[in-house]
Amino acid sequence: MNDDLVRIGRILRRRRQAAGLTQRQLGSRSGIAVPQLSRIENGLVDARISTLLRILAGLETPEQGRI
């Protein structure tokens, strides 16, 4: 496993959990399948920038604005 991918996955998981979202909810918001979110959070895949941007957009709330 690539340390950078693991680190990115941990950050995304913490952000999702801090937002109070399940992977299913984030998947619905971002258009990313739950298995893919799981692989990204576990550092098992090298996600495209466009995928990461969709995840970040899914983590946004009206109160927070852009991440």
C-alpha cells in the first residue's frame, strides 16, 4: 500500500465521519459507489482528481461552504 493513498483515505474518512455521513450517504451525494468509497478510504486505490473533487463536493454542507 502507498502511504500517501492511506493518508488521503484517512483524511477523507475523518471528514466524512465529522460531517456525520455514512459511506452510503456520501456516495449518494457524490455519485461515487460505496465500494469505491471504501477502497479510497482504505488506501487501496489511486483515485482520480475528479473523483476526489466529487467526494469533497459531497462533504460540503450549506453552513460550511466550499471545502
